[in-house]
Amino acid sequence: MLEKTFDAAAVEPRLYEAWEQAGAFKAGAGKKDGQDSFCIVIPPPNVTGSLHMGHALNNTLQDVMIRYYRMKGRDVLWQPGMDHAGIATQMVVERQLAANNEPSRRDMGREKFIDRVWEWKAESGGTIFNQLRRLGATADWSRERFTMDEGLSKAVQKVFIELYNEGLIYRGKRLVNWDPKFETAISDLEVENTEVDGHMWHFKYPLAGGETYTYVEKDEDGNVIFEEERDYISIATTRPETMLGDGAVAVHPSDERYAPILGKLCEIPVGPKEHRRLIPIITDEYPDPDFGSGAVKITGAHDFNDYQVARRNKIPLYRLMDEKAALRADGAPYEFCAKEAVKLAKTGELPDEAFVDSINLVPDEYRGLDRFEARKKIVEAINEEGLCVFTKDDEGNEIPFVESKKIMQPFGDRSGVVIEPMLTDQWFADAKTLAKPAIASVKEGRTNFVPKNWEKTYFEWMENIEPWCISRQLWWGHQIPAWYGPEESVFVAYDEAEAKAQAKEKFGKDVELTRDEDVLDTWFSSALWPFSTLGWPDKTPELESYYQTDVLVTGFDIIFFWVARMMMMSMHFMKKEPFHTVYVHALVRDEHGAKMSKSKGNVIDPLDLVDEYGADAVRFTLTAMAAQGRDIKLATSRVAGYRNFGTKLWNATRFTQMNGCARSEGFDPTAVKETVNQWIVTELSKTADEVSDAIETYRFNDAANTLYRFVWNLYCDWYIELSKPVLQTEEDSAAKTETQACAAWVLDQICLLLHPIMPYITEELWAETGKSGPQRNSLLALEDWPSYSIPDTGAADEINWMVDFISAVRSIRSEMNITPSTQLKLEIVGASDETKARLAAQDAVIKRLARCEDIKVSDTVPQGSAQVVVGEATVCLPLAGVIDLAAEKARLEKELDKIAKVAAKFEAKLGNEKFLANAPEEIVAEQKAKLQEQNALKAKVQEALDRILAAS
């Protein structure tokens, strides 16, 4: 006999160990002859990572598919592995060194520091895999890979060298996201754009030589509304310190206000007056004539939009900052550099990049200052000189025009400092060329996104892709296999010996070489994940068996950074897509729809939920809520509810055991005679088909909710209730024996169907119920997925009709506030012959469960009755003498009034434009949901009141 309760905390570790010892997770476990492979590569978590709700959702859905296809007899591999997480890992180890008062990374040196990182990895890295085990994840842990392991490092090296030799990797100077704290380029994914309080300063750029022009503003009809003589052009900026690197001022070609000064030079109002730089006034499509003054400064080396304008118009790119985002202190004095820049501005020629980079346009008094300190001093200097645009305060006094406004500012997700767009020498991959086959794969349907709308996101990025910066100024990672020699020569090779041989061939003698200190972007190695983890570049059996993989489960935020890059690399090196399906799961938000964040204090730790409710409840919650294209609003009450679902199944099993329900050798579900048993096996067969179809089409919520309905509603509630008279009779009979065997058999099938989602409780029930009856052959995890061929005898329709009939009567009882002890008299109007036969066959059951003393068929609806339609018939419940109609009418009217008042509060809020404009999106959605709840409740109460009014 089962224990009274399921003790998840005690059972889960024991069962997981049993699965591992049985080899249940190993590739090919449960494989049947003739079955194809099924492979998922786990999105590699960072070696520094720990389980969060996104991981829990992602890995639960993967595990559901893995367990399902393993039970289907496929040759299954769930390939696990971790990412070395360059910046994150280096940061963790450096913090550890500082906390222990040990030498810093630079004091220690590269080689010793790398050794220290490997030590940390062995001791502390990979915590998340143990956490995934607690969730029940069944990856083949014996095949765990790491992006820095020997095999993957070999793959990374080969890819870099081959792409370099093909001209698809090159070194160049481009604008990148620069993290001043870690002193490295970072990817867009590692940048968090956050709205902060900022300022917009308005400044005057005087025209060269004191020239003037007539500035004219006109209305839409061409009438002059403002006119004045000006000797300047005004611009606005949120980053005054970057003015030092301006290469031009741009206006839109259609902006007539500035037509008189196009092509002329203006002066940057910063630095010594005698050496002010002159820059041209140009036209470009980028400026918006209706925003601000319509004129924008172009600082190509420190702004991504400006960079594109500068490249289109051949404007020099002047770098202002060093690796720490302090203003440059290197190079020749400002006077010399400014003169050189003016020459370039006047000639319009674009000189050598190295020459431009040698020009330091930071005035001597600002050199070496932190960028924000320099900003203050520059603004003060411009204001003192009167070259700011002035406005008037409330008292009519002239003051500098500075707007306080919200601005989007980029921060490093690890460092927390403001990211600086920086022009630096980096290694790049020709992503545009690599993207073409990857775009075709999706357009031609060889790889599909689920939901399909994410294909648009994929195409928008891929079709406008920029060169991929693949180098990072870190020590932890794959060091770039490049060596530098004389005359700016570069040798890319597998090792230094090969590089020296290349150099000797070039120069005819041995020359000194220096290894590139940079490492590759972490995404470079993870882009190879679908094939490098299977042993490529070697021709391994795993590569032969499992590539291409089947489905990738991922979040939308890395479609660009990982999914697209895997597509590019796989198409280039494997000549085949890495997977046929990309399933993009939703975000897990809090119960109000807000994104979880530590600052909001609304983060839910999945391990806390596992501790409190068990892994099965967490898994079922996430699966049941994983509707395609819809974010999950997670409330702990939902998890508690699904724990109750497990408890319901547990208690149902105990009930069947107490009533002699045991597995019977050779039980044949197609041969059952009792109507209720024919019904439950037919419904089971339908459920199995629906669950299979849902999992195979990535409708995980449908799979979970279909199982919930069958287990809770049909089996635990109705089947057990309908079977009680047979099971609890003291007399032995064929009906009782059949029902006992059927109840036990269906429970087995429930365990099989539910196992991929709730593996622990089903495995425990499988073991416990297996202690009686025929011997179990294996763990549930290694059992076959059920397949049925059960003929439809019509019993399912009859019992489902009866369930609907009883439910309808119970609903009326509840709405009419009729006490459970009251025995009703029902009249059925418009009943077909089939309904009449069903009423006769199920008369005793209906009377018992609907609490009726009499049921008769009538031709007309009796006066003063509540009515509900079931099928083609109308079920009438005469209310005279059953309830006090006047009192019930008063109660319902009072309830309606209460609902209306509550609804009015929500309507008032939602009708308030100020509330809609200022309230967070999730709060507005919450108010709308509450209003809908009240309206639904109102409709239900109104329906009950209408019944009372009709009966009066």
C-alpha cells in the first residue's frame, strides 16, 4: 500500500540515482530497431551560471521531448555542455583573487592566471548541471562537453584558420561596444540599454571666418515665421565630451534653412581659440529636420549612427579615448594634431587609418581626464565663452539651454559601467557572406521557427547584418591563432612553428614573431556547438548518427547572437542545417506580467519552488503555461495547484489499491464489457493521441492540459465516482473483476503518458503498483510509449453525455443556491430516442450523482423552472417549493450591484488617459484582466437571475 503522501524531497534524489545507474540517460537508451535518431544539443549555460526560471523552462521543455522520444524507441541523445563565458569567468576569478588578497591577474601573468581559472572551473564551475539534475533533466552527462576542452578547441582553431584562408575572417578597424572596466570589446548581447536621467546640451558651432547667413523658418504653407542673421549653426548633444572628435555637421538635403551654408566650414567650440578645429557642413539622409535644430554633429569614432554617416561621406574617424574611457593622453601636442585635422577637413581627402588614429584631438588641458569629468569641464568652458544656445528662465534671465530628459544609455551587463562606442583594431568575420546560405535555409523551409513569427526577426537581422567582431581583449578564452612579424605581417597558423615557417618563406629568414594576445568571442565557439560537440572535425560515430540535430529550444533574445551564428557556421562547414526546428520559448514573468529582476525584488528561484513543491509541480506548471508566443505569468499558487494535481493522482492510486484494483496479466482494454470501462479506455486512447500530437508539434501546454483534464476530471473524479458502486460491493462479480483490472491498467497508462512531464511521481507510482500483479521489466523511464487501437463502441459518447447532464444540473444547483440535501425533480423536454435510452440506462447513476428523486420526459417546459440545454434536450428544474424565489432574486440583485461597483473602479482607471500613459504595461494588463473577471462573473450571476425571473 502506498504511503499517505508523496515525499518529493526523499524520493527525487533516490529515483534520479536509479535512472543514472540504469543508464537511462545514455545515448541510444531504449532504442528500437529501425528507429531514427533524435538529438537535442543543450543551449550551453555559462560555467559561472546558476539555474533561473528561464533555464528551468528551457530545460523542462527539452526534457519532455527527450523522455517522450526515448519512450518512442528513437535513438535519443541530449547532448550537454557548458560555455566558458569569457568575461563572466574572468570577472569571477579576479574577484576571488581580490577577496583572498592574492596577486592580481596582471601581477600573476597570463599563464598562471589561466591555470587559476582552470582550478576554479574544477572546483566551482558547472553548478548549474547539478541544479538541472534536481529538475529531473536526463541529458547524457557522460558526454558532457566544454567550449574550452581539447576537442572543441581543435574545432575552433580549424574554423578560424579556414575562414581566414578563405578571406572570411580579417583584421580591421571598426566601431565596437567597448567595456572600459574590463577593457575589451563586447557583443550587443552583453549590453543592457537602460533608460536614465540625462541632459541635452545645445551649442553653437561658429561659421569659419565670421561668415553669416540668413536663417529662415517657414510654416507648412511656405510663409516665413522666423528670420534672423546668424554666424553659427546649432547642434544638440547628450555627450559633449565627444565634440572633440567631430568630423562634420550634417543636415538633411531637404532642409532649406541651411542651404546657404552647405559645404562651408564651421568651428568646434572647444579648445584653445587660436587652434579651433574647422569641420565641413554636409548633407545626409540621417538627420531629422523636425528634431531639434535639424543639424547633428558627426562623431564617427564614438557613435554607431555617426559611424555610418562618416563612412558614407568619407569623414575621418578621430578616436578620443583610451581603453579605460579616459580622454587620450598619447601622441603629439594638440596644436599639431588640430592643424593636421584642419588640413584634412579642407582637402576632403580620407587619409590612411593609422595616420588618423595617431591624431589626438583632445586639447592638452583635458588629456587623461575621465570622460565624465571632461564633460563637466567642456560644458563649463563653452558656457563661459557664450557659445551655448541661450534660453530664458521664468524671470526672463538668459541661461544656457539644457534639457533634462530621459535617455537610453548602454551599460555592460557584467561590469555595470557605461559602454563606449570605440574605434579599435579587431578581428572580424564576414557575416554578410556567411549569412546567405543560412537565410536561404529558413526561406526555403529547411529550418523552421516555432512560433513562425520569429522568422521575421531572424530575417531582419540577417539581411542587414554587419561584420561580426570576434576578438576580445581578455585572457580567458580561445587565444587567436595569429602571429605578427615585421612590416605589419600576419601569420595565421595552428602553432608557432607553422607560423615561423610561413614567416621564413615570406622573408627568406627566421624573424621574430609575437602572438596575438586577444581571445575569440565566446559566441564564436558556441556557434560550432551542434557539430563540435559531436566530435567534428573528426568523423565520429556520433556525428554520423546525430547530425543534423532535431530541434533547438531557446529564448528569443539570442536568435541573433547564437541561433543565427550556428546556422551560418553549420551551413559553411557541414553543408547542412544544424537543426530542422527552432522552438522559441516565451519569457517567464512574475504573476503580474512584469519582467523578473533583482532590483524589483520579484525574482522567483526555481530551486526554492522545487524545495517547497517538488520538481514535478514546477515542471508541470512551466509546461502547462508554455503556450506558443505567450509569456508565462508565474505565480507560486499555480505551482501549488499542480502539486495538488500530483496529490490527486497519488490519492486516486491509494483508493484503487484499497478497493482491490491490481494489475492483471493479459488485461485487454478492447475486450471490456462494462460501459464505464469502455468509456475510460476510449477516452484514454484519445488522450494519448492528443498528447503525442501536441508534443510533436511543440504545443507543450496542450499536452499538459490534456493530461490534466483526463487525470483529474475524467479518471480521478468521474471514473472513480462512477465505479464506486461496483468496486465497493461485497459481492464478487465479473463486472467488479473487470473494473478492478481496468482501473489499475488505466493508472499504468496515466503514468506512461504523464512521465515526460512529471517523471518522479510517475516513476514512484510505477514501482509501487508494480509490487503486485505481473513483474515490471524496467524503470518507467525506459518503458515504451503506449499505442492503442481501441474500437469506439459508443460508450464514450453515452458516458460523456451523462457527465455533461450531471454537471449541468450541479451547475444550476450551485447558481440557484440549492442545498445539497434537496432532492430535485427533473423534466426533460425535446429528448431524442437516443437520449431517452440513455436516461433509462443511467437512471440510477444520474439520480445518485445529481441528487434527483425523479426524472421524467415531457413535451412542454413546466412553468417556473430553471432550464439548461444538454445536447438536443432541455433539462428543466421546477423551482416552486425548492427555493424562496423572492429571497434568491434579492440575493442575486445585491450580488450584481456589488459586482457592478467593483467593475466600475476598474473601468474608471482604464478610462483615465493619465493612468494609461504612466502605469507600467503589466499593471494596465492586470487591471484589464480584473475587469474581464468581473464582467464574466456578472454574466454568470445575470444568467442565474434570468432563470429566477423566468421561473417567477
